[in-house]
Amino acid sequence: MPVWYANPDPRYQPAMRLISSITKANPCVVETSFDHDYVTGLIVRLYVPKNFGMFQIDKQVGEITVLSPTTFSININSTHYDSFLAPASPPYYHKTATVIPVGNIQSNDNLAVRNVT
């Protein structure tokens, strides 16, 4: 599997995370390459380039339910989408599948403090 870089401790930016897998399910389950530090109720947008398959989910927004430190479900039905598959050879390095928060939960002050050290 290719290795990409995302800052695990962002200072002043949305906590972007790299996607390592997405299930074909309703709701679909997204796995990130390292701990996402997200909370249930967060609104996120998925970015999935065509070379990763499941391009139908690209730029969709949904509310998440945290399942583990590296997985969450999102209220998107992906059962009829193409399978997600990270490319094993170039040109995988110029664009990668990512998830980025587009909203925040006001009661979640802990993440805001973390981003302004």
C-alpha cells in the first residue's frame, strides 16, 4: 500500500485525514490511515479521486458516527457505488482519498484548543 503524509497534529487547519478504505454499505464505514480524533455528529466531506474507485462518493457530505479511533460510519448509502481501491502504483502520489471536517460541534472545545497551540 502506498504511503501518504497528513499532519496528525494540525495547528490551524481542518483535521484532514487520509482514507484507507470505504465499505459498500448503508451507512458506509470509512477507515482512516491513523487516528482521526473526530467525534460523533461531526459533518465531513469525502474527497475520492477516480483512480481510487468509488468516485461516486467524491465531494459528498455527511454526519459521522465514530466507531473506533480509525473508523466511522457516515450517513451515505454506498451499496451501489464502485468498490474503493487505493492504487498500488503511480500516479497515486499526486491526489489521495481524504476526509475533511466541514462543520464542528460547538460543545467540542477540546479539538479547537488542540489546533491553536
